[in-house]
Amino acid sequence: MAYRIELTPAAGRDFKRLPRAVAARLAPRIDALADDPRPAGVLPMTGMHGYYRLRVGDYRIIYKVEDERLLVLVIRVANRREAYR
């Protein structure tokens, strides 16, 4: 049962601004969320039910899982210094 992955407009802009090498490293990790939206190493965000953060080096992928709709909604893709603002 695969989940559908969607990026918010802001997350899409974040992703397009990344250097190519970083984007190439993040893309497979985002795609893998379709098979397992809560892989090992993913932490739920404190105080935000249903939101998770995935660490990939110095970058964070912040996303929400909607199990009823089989949807992984990527909210933010950014360097860790900027990801939580």
C-alpha cells in the first residue's frame, strides 16, 4: 500500500532552490516515504501531531502523514538552521 507524495508550493520552491548535489541526495529519501512514511530515524515533531522530520545530513524534510488519504504532504525542505522557522 503506497502513499502518494505531494509537496506544498513552498516546499516545491525550497526544493528547486537547493544545490543540485543536495537535491539529488534528498530526492530518493522523499520518494522512499511513499513506501514507508515513518522509517527508522524519523522523529515526530514536538507539539505538532502528525508531523515528522527526516534528517538528511544538514537538511531537514518536514512532512505530515495523512493515513486516511494515504498521503505524505511535504511541508518544508531546508537546511536545519532555517527549517523550523
